[in-house]
Amino acid sequence: MKLVEFVPNFSEGRRPEVIAAIRDAIAAGEGVTVLDVSSDPSHNRTVLTAVATTDVAVDAAFRGIAKAAELIDLNHHTGEHPRIGATDVCPFIPLEGATMDDCIALARALGKRVGDELGIPVFLYERAATRPDRENLADIRRGEFEQAKLDIGANANRVPDFGPNHVHDTAGATVIGARPFLVACNVYLGGAENVAVAKEVAKAVRGSSGGLRYVKGLGLEVDGQAQVSMNLVDTDKTPVYRAFEMVQREAAARGVATTWSEIVGLVPEQALFDTAARHLQLRGFSTDLVLEHKVRRAISGGESVSGFVASVASNAPAPGGGSVSAHVGMLGAALAQMVSGLTVGRKKYAAVEPEMKELALEAVALGNTLATLVAEDSAAYTVVTDAYKLPKDTPEQVAARDAAIQRALVYASEVPLQTATACARVAELAAIAATKGNTNAASDAGVSALLAEAACRGAVYNVRINVGSITNKASATPLADKAAAALQRAHLAAEQATAAVERNIGG
């Protein structure tokens, strides 16, 4: 299971009913949990933090963006915080089992949907950026909604990555990306009379002005108080305590004391542990000293892969060969991604670096698709068995049962066909990796191709066994033909990959 966090920021912090509607839209699907909703009336902004599996994260984020577009009109929006859209920004952050490449793939998929289906222009930022001048959110958002209305469509440098080349009339534009965990931290410097100092301190602290590289900061007046608002974009390289201490020093140099601070949204526990260890001057601090960590490790269950293997090994008919094929294909995709990672960044392979980067992202997307198909194949089996259990006491029931069985068999053929098609493409990526990638990882590319071919063949077996029971040959034949074509693709790619492996390893 791969988990990601996504943190959409909405340009609304004053209407509870709108915030609740957006939250409910995001939380409506399975596999997604809203962890936190933080609203600020002065900023007129809400930061929502949610966690989801990679197969549902895009759908969940899209629901929130669509609801925000429906309920927020930027033409009537005012607030302290810069904004360019009703959904101003939506980053994906890797959590358990997920990588930054997973998040880049999710950002691209979400951006395309928002652009195509909602007509909102989308800019990709941070790790998902398609060009260097769009890595920094502040650069994309400069001038805010009002300037974007003038620039997008008129300035060649402001053509969005997805969607129309003009702002949405009411929802503006949206910035979507992938990044490490960010901590939003505000430090207060007393009353509003110190706002000028807060602005000076923010300028001294933020990386763009020569301060701490991984800090973005603004000086603001919030609820009659002077605030230094910071985003810490990499707390491993710039810890929370270091940013706070610099604000404290810079304010003191101007004759102003810090009064209090706050975290907006959620914060990784390690960031707080590091801060505590710093101020307590603890030597050799480790989370092994934390009681709750010891307890969690003591009572936690087995690894998810082990659980899957145990399910397969049981006497239950599902998950079976179809799910295993999808799982094996997913491993093949992971290996292809690994070979790409071992190729990118090496001078010897500079000529193929762009192709290898794209290969990695496609491998991530295929792996996520196959992860979904692992469960869907088991579900398809259940649909078939449920159809066979329908009553058949009357001619009408017999007819209804037969029709349900045929529909179920078609569905149970389509699912492994999707697996076979995805695995064929994994094999082709593996062949590219074996041919053009790092020769030191040639054997890994070969294993990727062999796994993908085997997984494709296994999926095709499942297509064929279900197709054989479909009475309507007009429905059955195309499924069988597509499966055969996928297997042929996988076989040719595996041959190409193994030939490249043999050339590289010799002997």
C-alpha cells in the first residue's frame, strides 16, 4: 500500500459552510482521510491536510478543487495571503511506501483532469515543475489573481501546463505539485506597531533574500498583531528550531521580542523531537527513546507484502493468479523505475536522461495502475461467483441469472486484460532501460522484462479462461484478440531486453 499526503490550500477562511462543503467533498470517497482543517479569517484561507492511497488521491483532491470552483469567486475575495486561485495550491507529499516520483505522477494526473474537466489553467511546481522558473510557488503566484487575468493568454511565459490559456472567470488558476513535507510556522512579534519589523525579519530569514535557503517568509499584520509567516520547505535541511531562532535573533536586533508561535496544519513528529532535543541539549537523542515508538513496534502487524502472500497461500480462491500477475507486473515496473534512477544524473548517460526521467514517471503510473488491479481482480472473481449464486427457480430467474453471469464474465475478462496491457508496456519500458540505461543495472532491467512478460502471460490466461465461457462471441473475440496482442508485445520486448542484457554481461 502506498500512502501520500495532499494539502490543498483554498482561498476561503471566513465562511464555515463553504469550508465544510469542500472538506466533505474530499472525504466522500473510500481510502481518504482528512487529518486537519486550519482556517484563518485574516488570511481568508484554509489549509486542509488529507492522506490517501495513491489509487484514490487524485479523485479525492479533484472533488475538493471542483467544489471550491463551484463555491468560491475570487473576484470578491480579499485577504492577507497571496492567492491565484480558488484552490490556490495543491501539493502531494510522499508518505509510507510512496516516492517523490509517485507524487509527480499524481500531480500530473490531477493537473490534466482539472484543466480538461473544470477548465481551470494549471501550473506544475516544485518537484513536478516542467521548467526551472516554475519550481518556486511565489514566482508562479506573483501578482496574484489580478495579474494572472492580464498575463495568462497574453504572455508566452505564462502558458499553463494544463487547461486553457486563460484564467477561469471565478476560480482563477491552480498550482499543483509534489514536494517534501512542509511545515507552516508563524511567529508573532507583538502588536501591529511592529509590522514593519516583521517585514524586515521575514526578508532577513527567507532564502530568496539571502536568508535560510529552505525558508519562505512574509511579514504580515494578523488580528492586530505583527506576524512572520514562514513555510519551511525542507525541515531536514532547515529545522524548525533554526528558523525560529533566526526570527528571534533578527527581531531582537531591532529591539522587538517574539511573543508566541504557532504551527498551521500538521507537523512531522521528528521536527518537534529535534526541537525538544535542541533546547534540552540532549546528546545522542534517538526516537528509540520514545515510549510510544517502542509500543507501536511491539504491537504492529506483519508487512503488507507478507499479508498478501499469506492471503494467496490460503485456501480461499481469491486473491489468485490474476491478482498475483498484477502484483508481479508491479514489481517489474518498480525495477524499471530503479534502473532509470541509476541512470539519471550520470554524465555517461546525459544524452538519454530526459527519456529515462519520463520512463520512471511512466513506470510509476503503471505500478499504481497494477496495484489497483491486484484488488480489482479479486473483486471481479466475487462478481462472477455472486452471479452464479443467483436463483434459477423460474424461467425469468434463469434468464436474469444467465445475463448476469455473462456480464460478470465480460468484466472478469476486462480486468486481467487491463493487467496484460499494462504489463506489456512495463516490458517495453524494461527493454528501453536494458538497451539505453546504466549497463551496471542491465540484469535488473532483464529481470523487469521477464517479470512483466510472465505477469502478462498469467493475466492472459485469466482472460482466456473467462472468455471461453462467454456465449456472445462478438464480445468474446475482441477481448481474446487484444490479450493475444498484449502478450505478443510483452514477448518481443522481453526478447529485446534479454538480448541487451546478454550483450552487456557477456559470457
